[in-house]
Amino acid sequence: MRTRSASSRSAGRGRLGAGVIDIPSIPKIDPATAILANPQVPEADRYCGKCAKPVGRTTATAEARVKGFCPDCGTRYSFEPRLKTGDLVGGQYEVAGALAHGGLGWIYLATDHRVNGRWVVLKGLIDTGDADALTAAVAERRFLAEVDHPNIVKIHNFTEHIDPDVDAPVGYIVMEYVGGTSLKQILRDYRTETGNHLPPARAIAYVLEMLPALGYLHARGWAYCDFKPDNVMQTEERLELIDLGAVIAMDDDTSPIYGTIGYQAPEIGETGPTVATEVYTVGRTLAVLLMRLPVVNGRLGPLPTADTEPVLAQHDSLYRFLLRATDPDPDARFASMGEMAEQLTGVLREVAATDDNIARPAMSTSFGPPRGVVALGDTAPEPAKLIATLPAPLVDPTDPGAALLATTNAANPHDLEQAFGNAGDSVEIPLRLVRAEIEAGNVEAASARLTKIESVIPDDWRCRWYRAQLALLTEQVPDFDAVYAALPGEAAPKLALAATLEHTDNDHALALYELVWRTDHQFVSAAFGAARLRRARGDRAGAVAVLDQVEQTSAHYLPAAIAAVNTLLTNRPATELTEDLIRTAADRVARLTIEARGEAARVRITVLDAALSWLRLGGGVTGPGKLLDVDFTEAGVRTGLERCWRILAREADDMWTRFALVDQANAVRPRTRR
């Protein structure tokens, strides 16, 4: 599903780890120790730079060759380093040795004689005789002179050196020496040490850190094309893109497109590089860091499913993020790196909270805060009440109607329409009117307005959000799951989905409630929902544990504390009651400050009624003689109950209700001889 571009409201992030988790620092590597003693390209990695067919490998009739001509297309190839230790390139850079072999050629370490002998990196081409490769180098040189981003390797210069094999000048890009460890090597080392792929939170943090760099390129009309673990390096607490050899202008429909099979989007051959193809490579890179992908015909295959991959089963939001990022339909993927970063940040918060059970609250870039708490009792929320408390989509500040929307507090559809007048090109004003009609219960009017705006923004997630709410009001099955799939890092769709699943999929609803609550404690409805479902399955202790997490500073602390007392005692058979349990509930009540006399009386009744049932069953008191402020005897408890029922009677507005409450008081009062 397509969503709004969120580049104007990108999620702010700090150091590596997005301020959510800590990432182990990687020490900078001494340049002298990074040089390869025997630089070679493994036979399995030898391909023709022109037709991508295997070359230079051992066959049944020939031995492996490091240089020669491709048997398929005749293009010259060479896999041995062109530069030797001591070579002076461009009269300025003295080669110290080879560092690695990249997708477009060898990479060398050198010292800059003109700038205090600083270490630099020289990057050459796989095949200097390949015209396409030479063209790519020229294009790269023009672009790299303009690059200035903290997460992209800095380019110092572009120079040439005569290649003796072809007796012609060969271009080299002169880059800063980063001296870190690639994500590919970090993953390899971690797997060697633990046998596992990277922890999900760490893998997400790595990818998240690089999205602004890709967005920087996109904003300038360029596509990176070859995003993968090999091309990202960590030095201390910093990540950088280290190979820009495949960068190409998105409007370039003539130059060759370089990339890596298994990471490239399937449509790139037809569409060329786009933001959607870039999103795909990010999704594939994250998947490679997280899990072992199947290999099909020697290439990385599709994503595993949650049935076969534990990390996907454990983190559903992460799975949905990967599914959307790598959707076969380019239009269904994230619309920008900014939008991708916003959702991935939300997923990271959820994963981290799941790992250590510490909430990671944050402001959403798509929804406002919860507008209330629904369903404090034992029953699932009613549709209208649920809609009234769900977070509302935020207004896009770039919309033509944003300023007008900020000037009115009207909620009635008629008043809003009068205030707005002609919406013009605004999308937000029609959406606000749809919301007003829904909250007023005007199903037909809301549906008509929604149908009209859907013709303008048919793939916008907000249309799905309001369409699902309309389904709630008409007792149809709401599709909040589609909104969750589009916005996997947001809490609001999960909360709405959980509420609608309570009667049909109890386990799924509970998992969603607990995920939302564990991640962000401002969603108190999720706490009450989780407690309600745990209580329904007999897990009173689990329900109380959730309710106890509502903070004392919250406006909903008192309702949660009272709900915890009710959970402990209400509808509990007398045979399950104990003195410790009753005293625990009484201590909870004693610690509460309840200003409303009627509310205080009701919660005291819960405790005293349970105590009376236990005493009548023959329970013997062994602790202190008081329970709340009455004697912990049958007579004392009855006196306390009588007092509470009479308080409720005095608080009642209705005469007949008052009579009924007085009868309750009379019925429970202790018997006397008078």
C-alpha cells in the first residue's frame, strides 16, 4: 500500500543505535595491518565485467586464469592487482598494497605525498578495457565531487595511472581511509562466535543509520544501486557507505546498472533505478543480517516465512516491514527513505522493548496521542467508543488546508464544513470531514465523503484507516490489518486491530495489546485490554502485573489500581480466597487516594465482600485484627459493608436506586439482639 511521503517529517535520530540501543564500538584498524599479504580474487567471485558470465575459473579442460578474455563475449578481464607496492599514482599517491577486491575493481591503500603523508584509498576498475566500466568511472567522478554526508565516504580526488597491460591511462578514485569493519565481516564474525545472525535490534540499528545517507543521494537524483553488507563499514560508533561505484542518476536510461543479484529489485531492468528499487535493496540487506536466506540456483532466494524463521515469528512488525520493503509491486513499497526510517524506528523500539521489557515511548509521525482509554471493564470495547479514543492521523503540514485546520476546534460535520468552505486542493480537509462524520455516527455521509477522497488518493493508508472504522460502525469486519501492514512501526493500527480481534482471535489480540503496552505506556487502553484478556483466561496474576505498570503520574493510575483490586477478588470462588490475598487487596485500597466517596465505597465493598465470603467459609484470621478500618471479624466486616452501602445510597440520584442500596445495607448489617 502506498503511503504519504514523510520526507518533511523524518524521524530525528542521534548516534548509532538511534538513541534506542547501544551498539558495540568497532576499533579503527591500523592501515598497515589492513594490507593483503597475497591479494587474490576467489574463483567463485570471478565474473566478466561485460556479460556477467563466469571467467577465469578451473574447468575440465583448462586451469584457472587471473587474466584473459571472456569466452562468451570476448571482453578482456584481469583479477590481479594492477598497482604494485611502491607505485606512484598521479605523481602524488604511493601505493602501500591492496586492501580488497570490490564489485568494480581492486581497492588499494596509499599515502598522499602532498598532504602530510595521510592514508588514502585508491579504487580502480575490474576491466580497464571495458568501455561501460570506463564510462561508469567518469560518471562517478563527476558525482563524487559533490557528495558531502557524514555517512558517505569522502572523496579527495580523481587521478590516472598508466596500465602496462593495455598501455593506456586508468582512472582511480582517491577516497578517505575509513579503517573499519564491513557489516559483512561483522556478521561473519558474529556467526562464527555465536552460530547466529545478528540480534534483530542491532541489525535494524545498522540499517536505520544508513537510510539518511541513501535519502541524501535520492534528494539529489541519484541511486546507490548496490546497498549490501559488503558496502557499509563501521568504525568506532560510525557507519559509512564505502563504495560508490554503482551510483547512477535516476534519470539515466543509457548507462549500465551495476548491483548484486539477490539484493537488486526484480524490476530494475525495466524501470531503471528508482526509490522503490533502492527500498528493495535495503529490505534485502536487513534480511541478510537477520537470517539465513534460502539459496535458489546459486542466488539468494525469497524471504522465509514466520513458520520457518523464528526471528520473524517473534517480531511480527519486523516481518511486516520486510514484506513491505520487498513487495513485488514497487508501488506497494515505502515511498521514501524518510518514511522507511520512521517505520523502522518504530519497529526498533518494539524489538528493543521485547528484548529487555523496558518501554521506549516516542512521538509518532503519523498519529497523534491516544484520545482516551476505552473498555476499563471486562467487556470488549464498543465500536463507537473505540473510534472516539483511537489516535487520529496527524495533519500533513504541507497540505494547503493545514493552516485552516489548525484554526478550528469544531467537531460537528456541519460546523466544520461551514468553517472550511471550499477545500480546494487540500486532502486533509476532506479527510477531517470524513472523520467528523464517522465520529458523529453518520455512516452514509462518511462513506460518500470517503469514496470521493479515495478517488484522489486511492492508495493512502488514511483511507484504509477510516474505511476500517466505517466497517466497525456497520458491524462488518474491519481491515485494520492492512493499515498495520502499511505502517508496521506504528502503535495505533495494532491497538485498533487488537480491539477488533478480541472475540475472534484472543491470542493474537493479547499479543498485540502487550506489544503496544510494552513499547509505549501512553497507550493505557492496551494495558486494560491485555489485563482483560488475561483475566478472561484465568490469569489473574498476569492481569494484575500489567495493571500495576500504569505509572502513578498517569491520569489512569487510579482506574488501573482499582481494576487490579477487582481482578484479584471479583467473581473469585470463596474456596480460592486466602487471608494473604484479602489483606493484599486491602493494602492496595488503603494506599489509594480516592476523592469520590462513591467510588471509594465500591472498591472497599469488593474487599469486604470477599472477606465476608472467606470468613463464612470458616477462614481463621491469623494476622492483625483490622482489615481496612474495621475489625477482621464477621461482625466487623458486616459493619464496614453496611457503611459502604449506605454511602452509595446517599450518593444515588434515583430514589428507587437509593431504596435498593439501603436494602443491601440492611441485608448485610451484623445481627443484634435488639
